Amino acid sequence: MSETTTSHLDLDLAEKVLKIANLHADSELKNAQRAFLPWQFMLSALGLAFTAGAGLAAGVFALMKWKVGG
């Protein structure tokens, strides 16, 4: 084999190794996102609960102000 062919094979091998490393990194990212998914649901539910609670409290105060006439 000539030096050019050897160099070309080395570049092909390096490209394949980098593709495998990229696939591995993508898999690890997907696994990390999958592990975080329950926390996303919990945080969304808490945000919804706080928003609903704030709306309910504002409604109660508005009703009290309307009934009392303050």
C-alpha cells in the first residue's frame, strides 16, 4: 500500500470512531433526558397548582372586596 492509501484508511477509521463517539454521546443525552422527565412533570404540576392557587386567592379577595364594598 502506498502512503496515500494508508493515510486515507487512517482518516476513514478516525471518521468512524468519531461517528461512534457521537452516537454514544447522543444515547447518553437521551438517557439523561429520560431520567429528567418525571421532574418535568412534577415542576409543571407545581407551577399549575401555584398559578391556580394565586388565581383562586385573587378571586376570593375580589369577591370579598365586592361584597364588603371596600
